[in-house]
Amino acid sequence: MAFDNSEDLEPTPGQRLRNFVQRKDVTQTIILGVVITALFTIFGLYAYPNWMPAVHSKEMHSARLIMTIFTVLSAPIGGFVLAITVRAFLNMHRGDTPPPDQEVSEKSNTPAILVWCFTTGAFVVAAIVIGLLVYNSDTNSAVADAPDAITVEVTGAQWVWSFYYPAQNIHTHTLELPTGQPVDFKVTSVDVNHSFWPVQLGIKVDANRLVTTTAEARPTILGHIDIRCAELCGLNHAFMETGGAVVTASDFDTWVKSIKATGGIEQ
């Protein structure tokens, strides 16, 4: 004799997940999450890159690429978190009448938790791997280009930047770089800690007293460079900035000659 005990059986994880997804509030939240994710993705691909500084080096190109990829990868997470928040806000209790008293219960949905943890974990791993691959590629390229690099010694002091080009034997307060030639920055400070940040080159490195730190850049596009201090260094920190440019090789040579004509010190 056969007995039908199907009503007494606990639902399987798959059935629980299907029942959960088929709920009206969950379906609406998923649709809202997909819409917000699509908006975040469009923003990350087309709007956000245009708000970043201009790209004048391979390093800045890599930084812009990574930020764009990270924005797109985080779009689904941000989209669904925001969708859940919006749904909770729209369905919150309103009015002066308090909600009916009821016992507080804790509920959990193991399949949903596992899907969420696996998905977000996969996005995090993907972001880490992509970031490491891009920066490892940049590091290898910088090492290969090192023999052809020009050296610029950067010194931070409250609240000015100064530059010395050993091969050219010139001292300057602006930064001129020839396009297509790698640059090796050797950065230090004469007083407090600073942070050397040539914005459009896509690098940032600490300037510490009694220590020389290094950074490499490969300028590829002509244009202006904004140079700032990115570490709080005193009263006039916000005004510790100067300028520079990526120029053609011939313009760089002309600039060097003009400084040598004034004794090797930029006026």
C-alpha cells in the first residue's frame, strides 16, 4: 500500500527559492533592481569617464579603465541594494496609528543568502583580478621602458613644488615632459609629509622627509598638467599646486635651452 506524504515534506532549497522569487514584492524589487542596475551601467560607461581628468599618460588611461570597470561591476550590487531600500521606504507604515502589536519573528532564506553571497563575492574577485592584471601590465611596461626614461627629482616644501632634471641640469617650478618618453620621478620632502599628484598623469606618490620614493609615468598625449599636494601638510595645503604640460620633444628641448640661458634656474 502506498502513502502520499508529500504534504508533510519540507520544500527543497530550489522550491524555496522559486517560491521566494515568485512573491509579488520580490518580483517588483527584482525589476526595480534591474532598471537601476542598467542606469548605473550606462552612467559608468558614458557619463562617469567624462567627469574624470583628461588622460595624458598610459597610467591615467589604466586608472580610468579600472574605475570604469569597477563602476560597472558594482552596478548590480548598488542597484539591488537601492531597490530594496526604495521598496522598504515605499512600504513603510504611515499615519498616526501605530502598527498592530505582533510578535517579532526572525526569518531567513538560505538559498537567497547563498545567491547573494556568491554573486557579490564573484564581483569582488573579478574586480581584484582585473585590477591586478592591469597594474601588473603597467609595472612590466615601466620596467621595460626604464632605460629610456628621463629622471625628474621632485621636492615638496611648505607649500611649493620644485623640480630638478639631472640630465639637463636645470631647476624649475613647473613640470614639462616630452611626449612619448617615459619619466622616472624621484620624490622627497624637506619638511613635513606631502603627496605628489600630477593629476592628468594618473599617478600619486608620497613625498616624505629623508626618504625618496619613486613613480613612473609614460606621457602619451599633449596637454596641461595640474600638480597638487594630496596630503594635508599645513595651513596653506590647498594652495600647494603648480602646473606643467606634456609637450613635443622639440618644444621640450626649446624649453630646456631657455632655462639654461637664465643660469639653469626657471625664472
